Amino acid sequence: MQANAASDFISRFQFYLCHRNRRASLIGQQLTATGMLRSKVAVVGAGPSGLTMLKALREDGFAVTLYERRLRVGGLWAYSENPSHTTALPVTRANLSKFTCGFSDYPIPDKYPTYMQPHDFQEYMEDYAKHFDLLKDIVFGADVKLARRSDDDTRWLLDVERDGKTETVEYDRIAFCHGYQSKADIPTFEGQEKFEGVIMHSQAYRDPAQFKGKNVVVVGLSSTSGDIIPTLMPVANKVYVSHRRGAFPFSRYRNGTPNDLILNWRRRQIGNFFQRYLPRFSAWLADTSLPFLARRSFDFPFDPDWHLEPFPSITLNLPGSFELLFPYLRDGSLTSLRGLTRFTGPRSVEFADGTELTDIDAVLLCTGYNADWSAVAPFVTTSLPPVKSYDGPPLYRLYKNIFPPAYASTCALLCYSAFGKNNGFSFADVTAWAVSNVWRGVEPPPSRAEMESAIDTHQAWIATECYAREPYCDTSMVRQWEFQAWLHKAAGTGMENLGWGWQGWKFWWRDREMYSLMAHGVETAHAFRYFETGRRQTWEGAREAIVHVNQVVKERFPSEEEEAWWKGRR
Ligand SMILES: Cc1cc2nc3c(=O)[nH]c(=O)nc-3n(C[C@H](O)[C@H](O)[C@H](O)COP(=O)(O)OP(=O)(O)OC[C@H]3O[C@@H](n4cnc5c(N)ncnc54)[C@H](O)[C@@H]3O)c2cc1C
Ligand SMILES: NC(=O)c1ccc[n+]([C@@H]2O[C@H](COP(=O)([O-])OP(=O)(O)OC[C@H]3O[C@@H](n4cnc5c(N)ncnc54)[C@H](OP(=O)(O)O)[C@@H]3O)[C@@H](O)[C@H]2O)c1
């Protein structure tokens, strides 16, 4: 407790210094130079979240070591043969265009295609890590098995397995950036012990060789099945796709332009306004207009036999990128079935409408992922929402879905915030700055009681507005308008300069070109580094990068050729 008080004092002292100087970023450097308050931080995971966390914390004066169980940076974009590692497959292509994806101070080079592949992303992140000299602080091949508090509750102890040996290391702080999709979500079905074929989760799938000549049922119609089924089709004897609730198809292009370019900062803020003040109306509007747009994105009607409609609510389920399945659905080589309900024999499975297939060799579960809590679970508490009717799973108690209230000034978990991010990796920087600022005392966390109360309120919202409407929903859901607004404020991105208030008008008057590009142009992460706020470092290249990306988009789109490639691909 004494140490907690000391670290609280240090945080508040930093906060005082920071405001005295109005340059938070300098504080980290001053502290580092004196060496007095340098706090040791462990970051877990070298994906986009972990790399930006390492960089941001280091720039703010922390002494950071990152532990990564793979042998390369890139997170799930660094292809792994290990079947217990979630990995993007070589065939995977991003579901967002590169223009809205990259880091805030390291533009995605023009050489990459509009929708990047895993090796592109891995190379981009490798270059990023080299450019900012991050590799020297990363321990590869290091699997963090458990994080716990020291006996006197002053430090974090991490059990790290490397080369078959487990070592315990000590840190002042810890940031878990170990992924939102690290644990396979594996449903079990009645009678599955009778089945003699293969039951496999997509996490372990690497190539279709073992399914050659087989009859395969793929469970789940979303992005992963959208990746995997086209690889099965040429080799399997017959492929079925089973899903319970319909599926909202997402098309990468609309009228020759990447779909994510439709959203810009201004439109996002308008959406957030409606979500905040008229949530029911906003959900109704989204569920009416977006399906209309989705249908319009494809130049053929959806066959009722595909059971896509009625679409699950877009406000509680992200759309899946499975557009490459349509050629197979349309020519009948891929059959869409209702949800798989049970196994009825050594090769038999039954579906919700009573259909039974009796010659099935394999069931491939593309049923999604959760975050893996095994390394962190002991100290993150759970509770049931304070709502009597709620009969769902216990929910993790994290302030802003990031900080365990008992350890908010020393621990952050970036794996529990569905619907929280905006594009690709572009929010990773913002999240990292917010965490750093909370820890540095630039944005001190509220009192423990206030955090617990905020968590209760959030959990009540999950129970009444999410789970009650849709029991299959992801209970790590956040209200985007609230989550992102808080992160921007805590991070000090200065995006209020694009708002409708006085600052917004001032910026508009001073620099209309930039105002227009940032509010109405491509939603790039470089904007988050543009304004000087004293709460995080700016990047001098931001202006040029924003102008460049908008220029490229203007010149390249609409592109019938790019759209035709996706629409006609098989
Ligand atoms: C197949 C697939 C495709 C996707 N496509 C897109 C897309 O197109 N666009 C998009 O925006 N998002 C996509 N996502 C979402 C994905 O979450 C993000 O793109 C991004 O990878 C998240 O970054 P991260 O750093 O949080 O986690 P990850 O990329 O998952 O990285 C986590 C890292 O932590 C390491 N790790 C995990 N546990 C431990 C441990 N105990 N000890 C040490 N290291 C550990 C892992 O090895 C990994 O390197 C996709 C997800 C999947 C599964
Ligand atoms: N190319 C890409 O960009 C790409 C590729 C792969 C993955 N990803 C990302 O990775 C994440 C995971 O994607 P994912 O496709 O693996 O998972 P997902 O999007 O969560 O979809 C899981 C699917 O499984 C079904 N399902 C879930 N639990 C089930 C159960 N118990 N029984 C039967 N069906 C069940 C779901 O629909 P029902 O509940 O209605 O049945 C849904 O169709 C997403 O964020 C996605 O965007 C992206």
C-alpha cells in the first residue's frame, strides 16, 4: 500500500510538473535524464498494439521491455505455423484499405496494394520497428505465462517461458497487448463424441491438404470462413457453410472506391452524436440504411436459400468480409445451411431446420476468438451486471475496458473493447498515448470508488442494451462515442480542433485546406499527431502525409479495375 501511495504521489508530481511546463512529452525526458523516476514497464505482445505501446512509453521516459512469443514483430500478421497462435493466412487480405490503416507517424508506403496482405503488414511493422529502433527492447520467443502481484503488492511479477525455461521477472507496470483474438472460441455440440471425422477450429487451419476429397461443414459465416472456404473449394469434395443468425456481407468496394473511405472524421462525429443522444434511433437508422447499402454494393440479389437475411444488427455484430464466397454460393458449389445443432452419428450432423447430412468427414469451426485471459486472469476480477434479468457470463471489471481499478496506475489491458477501435492499427497510437498519460499523471485516473461505479454503469448498459437484445453479442462491447472520446482526450490528440466549437472555427479560419482534409478527407492516423497539445508528441511529417494520402486516393479512385478484381475473383 505504501508503494502504491508512493507511485500515486510520483504520478501526481509528474502531473504537476507537466502542467507547469505545458509540455508533457518533455517531462518523460527530464525524468529519464535524472534517472530518478524511471519506471520499468513490461509490454506483452509485438503486434500493432504492443509496438506502439513500446514506442509511446519509451518516448515518455519509461524503461520498457516487450515480451513476444513469436520470433518476429507483426502480431497475428506475422504468419505462424504454431496451431495455438492465431494467424492471418497467406490468402488473407485486410478488410480495410491501407489508407485508413497505418501508424500515426509512419505512413504506409505507396508500393503496397490497396488491401494489404499479411506479408505486407509484417514487413511494414518490421520496418517500423527498425526505423524507431524498437527491436533492441524486444525479447522474442518469450511466452508470458502468468502475471501476478508480488507478496507485498508493490510490483508485477511475470513468469516468462523462453527456450523451455521459466524465469520470473519484476516490473513496476505492465501493458497487455497480447491480442483481441488470441483464444479460439470453440463451441461444443450435443453428440459430438459419436463423430469419427475431424473437428477443428480455424485457429489451427493452415492449408486445405487434409481436406482433399472430403465433405466438409464449415461452421460460421464471417471473415475467417470468407478466407478459408475459397482455399477448400478446389480440393474438397463438397463444402457446406452453416450459420445460425444470417450474416451481414461486407464489400470492400462500392462504386469503385474502397468502402472505408466513405467514413471520415466529420461523419464519425455525427454518428457518435446520434449514438450518444438518440441511441435507439441511431441503431434503427444503422440497421435500416447499412443493409440497404450492403445490398447495393453487390450487383445480384441475395438468394433466400443462403439465409443471409434478416441480417443480425450491425450495431452489435461487425460485418464479415466473405464477399469471395458469392461466386460459389451463386453457382451452387457451396451450400448454405442453418446452424449446426448436433452430431447424430460417426459421419452425421443435424442442422436447426432438421436437415441431416450423413456423409460428413470434417467440421471446421470458424466460430471466432476471444482474448486469452490465462496469463492475466488471476488479478482481473469479474462480476455480474447489476441487472436482475441478466443471465449471461460474468464480465471483466476494467475501467474504460482497459484498467483494473485496483491497479489503474500500473496495469493496462488492450484486449477487451469490441467496437472500440476505428481503423486498422490507426487507433493503437491513441490508445498507447492515453495509457501513458494515465500512468504519467497527465490524465490521472479517478478515485477507485468512481472507477468501480463507472464499471457498474457500463455493465448495466451491456446487460440491458446489448445482451438483452442479442445474447450472442460480444460482452466486451464499448460505446464507441464514449470510448473513443475518452481516449482522444486522455491521449491529447487535439481532435477537438475539428469540432463545432470555438477551436474548430479558429482552425477552419486559419487553415481551411487542412481543416477540410482532416474533417472530410481520408480518415488517417496522421491527423492524431497533427495538433500541438503538449500531451503527446506531434510529428512534423503529419501535414505532408495527410496531403499525400488524400492526393493518392483522389487520383486512384474510382477504379473499376480494382473493384472488378474483387467482384470477379474466385
Ligand atoms: C485473421 C484475422 C484478420 C484480421 N484482419 C483485420 C483487418 O483486415 N483489419 C483490421 O483492422 N483488423 C483485423 N483483424 C483484427 C486484429 O485484431 C488487428 O488487425 C490487429 O492484429 C490487432 O493487433 P494487436 O497488437 O492488438 O494483437 P495481435 O496482432 O493479435 O498481436 C498480439 C501479439 O501478442 C503475442 N502474444 C500473445 N500472447 C502472448 C503471451 N502470453 N506472451 C507473449 N506474447 C504473446 C502474439 O504472438 C502476437 O504477436 C484481424 C484479425 C484476424 C484474426
Ligand atoms: N480478411 C480479414 O480481414 C479477416 C479475416 C479473418 C478474420 N478477421 C477478423 O478476425 C475476427 C474474427 O473473425 P471470425 O470470422 O473468425 O469470427 P467472427 O467474426 O466472430 O464470426 C464467427 C462466426 O461463427 C458463428 N458462431 C459463433 N459461435 C458459434 C457457435 N457456438 N455455434 C455456431 N456458430 C457460431 C457466428 O455466427 P452466428 O453466431 O450467427 O452463428 C459467426 O458466423 C474479426 O474481427 C474479423 O474481422 C478478418
